[in-house]
Amino acid sequence: MLPHSYAVDSLSRSQDLASAILASTTPSQISATCASIDFFLQSHSPDQSRHFFSITFPILICKLFGFDDASSLPPPPPSQKPPSNGWVELASQSSLPDLSSKIFSLLSPNGTLMNSISAVDRHSLVKYVFPVERLPEWVRFMLSNEKYFRVISDLCPFFKGKVKEDAVQGSLCQIQLNVFEYYLFWFAYYPVCKGNSENLDSNSVKRSRKFRLENWTRSIRGFSGSSKREMEQKFEGNLYIQLLYGYLRAFVPIFDLGAHQPYRSSILNYSLKCDGSVIVRAEFLVNVFVHYWLVDNDFSPLPVNVCKSFGVSFPFRSMLGEIPPTSGLGEVVKLFVKYLNLSSVMSTDGFDNIECNESPRWRVSGGFDSGGSRDLVSLSPSVCSVGSWNSWIQRPLYRFILRTFLFSPVGTSMKNTSQVFSVWVSYMEPWTISLDDFAELDVVINGSSKDVRNQETESQNSGYSPVWQAFVLSNFLYYSSLVMHFIGFAHKFLHTDPEVIAQMVLKVISLLTSSKELVDLIKNVDVVFHSKQAVSSKSALNSLYRIVPSIREQLKDWEDGLCESDADGSFLHENWNKDLKLFSDGEDGGQRLLQLFILRAEAELQGGDIAHAPSLQIIDSLKEKVSYLFGGSTVKPIPISPELRQPQHTRDELFKPRRVGDQTSSNVTYKGDWMKRPISDDEVAWLAKLLIWLSSWLNESLGLNRPEDNDVGSKWFYVNIPGDAVNLNGSGEIVKTLVCLIGSWLLMMGTTTTRLMRKHGLRINLRVLASKKVVMVLLIFVVFSVLKKACGLFH
């Protein structure tokens, strides 16, 4: 037990530090406060630091990430406000390297703060309750239901022992974390909160969880609450990126995790530095980042077979809707995925047998102990396999990328999509990753400019080679199905920036054709996938049959519930996720879609005021790559002559809405691409869908979807009138005759108009009335009329 004087001194100094942290706004004040925190922690034992972590540490998190600007004690939870003017953001945006260095030194994985956190957690001195509203969205939904929150520990092992019932309100549950876990949750939540706050419009209508109600005043000048520059403000994460890399390097080994238990079969030679706590800590860190950044608002957050094994079915689809992932995460996700892919690089380079003490630069450093867990844990088969971390991110990353391609609304900025695209390309090219890619960050971590490359572990990157076959096969959907989804995305967004979209498509096709061995492998797997299992003359194909069941299972699991929305320009059919069509010969195959994209892109680029030579070179390069990929000499134009137009309906229907009301898109035909295009920002989404359905019903009822029969209508019909004279007696008979005459005249005019529309291929198109400008004019007119009548009644 501490003497009373020491306890009082620790408490008073912790309160003084809290006040100093709240008052620190300038770089000089922040630097001085960081030095004071470091001195306090060095001069106090873990037991004496209890007051610091109980009182001061939550306030420090508030100021670090800008979650709250409280000026009094005790501060509210850091979940009340979006990040703004935090120390990390200030250090990243300012040109003061000393400030960034001071904050990094304070938060460094080998710094005094982390060492104190390790000591406090080792004795379990402090526990925090993390706010449920700042957890990933799917976790929040689980915790709000008593049926689900009791199994969350089984579904997500990293929540094991952390979900507790509220002692005050027994019907509710809470997440209890130690100091390191509490800090790491806020660290992972920071870029999510920052990305959400940057995309929030203060005047926008709040989204419903049942459907997305668009901010339909955005396209009308004067009604938008934020400028384009604010919406495209760059995510400044220099210091955050440095800290992220520091934590990954310190706590997540890039070698096979079994190397951190080299003597697990020998009790006599057991090493504490290579105990199970390293694996527990690494798995926890990876899981937190995966669920905050990649999963978050995904309505299928867990593998389907896992949910079935526990008998759990989540109604997340109706709650979360078709919402794209949080924007602004491209930089952090790319670094995270790139670092984890180093484990694949090391295993293919033959370094998976290196023990943790043999590589000083890449061993797990830092003295953190995750709550004293020193018992060895059993490794999952995926962890001990080649590319130990790859299986941890395969499904979440695939769905993260695919949800971005499918659910990004038309008219959105291409910045976030370009960042996600870069993550995808980087993931598909692990053979281009080397330790040199992290040299600049290593300089910050090491505090020196010396060459940090390790001669023993330096990989020779010469492009794809057969040693990467296992990686490509285990991630085959990234090279096949996801490519098809991206082609659909490229068609959908081609009008936004044709040159950028064409460059992105060229990058993907260039990656697939970067090596003849890679092209042959992808084609062979596609052939095996679409053929019945049989003995083939090629031994290479026979060896690939064993992976077909796993690819089918991945296709069903990774794309669970993901489909195009009602009017998003989908080119995929109802059973789109049951087959791979990259090398299909059909109209919806990859070759035809790429040919169509080349024609559209070429027309878009040449249709501008000036046809730039570099843009046309992109098209020429794309033609060459596509020809090489599919084995053709040239990309031939798709014939659209009148005699071939009727059989081309399959291709014409590729970019129609999937469903219109209760009818499938194949039953709804319109003339012109305008009706087939996705719903844009200048339309009211629900009204556009309603008018599309009404137009479809009118066209079907009036027969406008059928071609005009020339034989019909050429014959005249005659009515024989009786020879007896007809006498009209009374005004009633006269009115009746006039009504019949007018009705016959209107019917004749309607029939003639319908026949002319059918003859010239015209259709009823009411979608124009869904324009936000038209709706706004009608709304203003109605309001004006109501006010006018109200004023008349008042007078």
C-alpha cells in the first residue's frame, strides 16, 4: 500500500497534468506538456501511475486525436465530438518537425508511455469502459440485441473476456478494456471518425438505415452546405502513418508466427520473448484494424460458415443498407495491407525459418505484455501457413474493395475510389513489395538516416514467378471476379473522368499480363473452374482441380449479399455470383465488356475539345494488352448494324437497371442510353424509380415495347349504317351524340399517336420529372399556391 503522502502527490500531479494538457494548444505548449508527461511517468512506479491513467490519460486521448475540446474536469467521453484540432492533426499539417518528433516520442511503442501502459496492465490496475457508439457498426448492432451480444465473444475471439453486463443497468452490456486496448481502440477509430466528419454536410438530411435518402439539394446551386474543396480535403496523416507503422513493426511480426515459439516443444529452452503473448497481442492488433477499417459497416461481417456453425443469422442488410465503406481510409489501409503482405514476401523468399532473435531489425520489439497472458496459445492453421497474415485479411479486404466499387454513388469524387484501387493493385502485386518500401518510415523509427536494409532479408523483386502460384491461387477472386466488378465500375463512372478511368483499367490489365506465367495460370484455373472434373491430358490442369471447391466456396462467401442496386447500371445477371466470366465468350464476358469499354472510352476522349495524344496512347496500350490477354490480334469493333441490332439485345441490356418495380430489367426496354444510366445526384432516387416503373407499365399497356406490324393498320374498317333516317329528339340525344363524337375523336387521336410512336420506336419517358430542379419548381409552386389561398382566407 502506498503512503498517504505519495498517493496525494500522485493525484495532485495527475490533475495538474490534466489541466496542462487541456490548456496546450500551441506547438511550444504541446512540446512542454509531452516532456512533463514523460518525466512524470519516469519518476513514478506503476502503482503510483494509477491516478494518471484514471484521470489524465482519457484527457490526453481527447487532445491527441481532437475528440473533445473540454475545458473543465472531469471531461466528457472522447466520443462526443468529431476529431478537430487534435495534436496529431496539428503536427501533421504544420511545418514543425520538432512538434511531430515530440509527439511521436511520447507515443512511440518503445517510449515511456507504452512501457508504463505495459506495467499497469501487467498488474491490472486500471480498466476502462469503451463507448459502444464508437465501436464498428456491426458490433454496435450485435451489442444492442441480447440474443447476439452473448455470442459475440465466440464469433470474434478478440472480444473474449471484454463484453460485460452493465452493473447499473443489467439489461445492457459494455466493453471493458485495459489501458493498451483502450488506447488502440481510439487509435483505430480516429481515421474512421475523421473520414466520416469530412464527408458530413451540416445541411444534409440524415440517412435512414432502411434506405439512403440522398441530399437532393446538393446539385442546386446555393443549397449545398460545403464546397468541393472541403469535400476533397486531403487526409493529412503523416504522424498517424508513422505511429501506425511503428505499432505494426513493434507488435506484429512479419515472419511466420510459429517462429515466435521456437522452443514450444521444449520446456527447458522456453523463452519469454517468444511466448504466446506476442501472438495474442499481434492477433488483437490486426483484428482491431480489420474490423474498424475493413469491416465496420459491412452487412456480412463474418464468414457465412462461421455464422451457420453458431446458428446465427444477422439482419444487417436491412439495417446497414448498401453503404460504401468509410472514405479517407486508403492511406492507412494500404500501409496496413502492404505491411502484412511482407509475411508472404518473407515466406516465398525462404525466411520463414528465421527465429525472432535472429533479425534485430524486424523482430517483435517493445516490452509490452498484454495483461500478463503468458500461456501458449494454439495457432490456427492459417497463421502457421505460408503468408501467415494473408488469410486474416482476404475476405474483409475483398469485400471492402468490392463494396467501394458497387456502392459508390454516381457523382462522387474519384479520390477515395482511386485510393481503394491503389490498395487493390498493391495487394495483387506482393512480389513488388520489399523492405526498402518502408525505408523512409524506418528512418523516423530509428531516428537516424543510416541504411536500414538487412542484407539477409532483402528480397529480389523481379516480377511474378512460379513461387507466387500459391498466393495467386488462394486469392484467385482478386484476379478474376473482382476484375469483372471493376469493369462494371469503369463503365459506370467513365463519364466522370474518362482518362483516369482508362488509366485504371489499363493498370489492371497490365498487371494481369505482366507475366506469361501469370496469364497462363489465370486462364488454366478459369478452364478448370468451368469444366467438369475429368482426367486431362495436361498434368498442370489436373493439379488445379483440387482448388475449384475452395474457389466456389470463396465466391459464395466473399460476395455474400453483395449485388448491384436497382438502378446502378449493373451489367450482371441475377445469378452473377455463381460463375466467373472474365474469359467467357458470351456478351457479358470480360472480352466483350472490355471491347465495349474501349469503344466508349475512345469516343469520350475524342469527343472533347482537344484530343490529347497521351490519352489516345492509353487507348492504344489498352487495346494491345486486351489483345494479349484474350489471345486476339486486335480489338475488333462490335458490329451495331440495323440487321444485327435485334440479336444484340443481350449486350444492350448489360447496363440496364436490374429490376424495375416487380418486373425484371429484361422486360423493360427504352430507347436511348439516358433511361438506362444510373441514378445521379441531380435526381430524387425514389421518385426516379417510381417514374421508371410507371413508364414501363404505360409502355407495356400501350404496346410500345412491340414493333409496329405493317399489315395491321393498313386495312380500313367500314360500318354499315341502316338506311332508315335517324331522328334526334331532345337535347339529351344531342349531348349524347356529341360526347360519343368527341370520345371517338380522342380515341382516334390516341390510337394514331400510339401507332406513330410504335412505328418510330418512341417510348414514354417520365424520368425527366424526377429531376431535383423540376421537383423544386413544383414544390415552390405548391407552397406558393397554399400560401396564397391561406392569405386569401385570412383577409
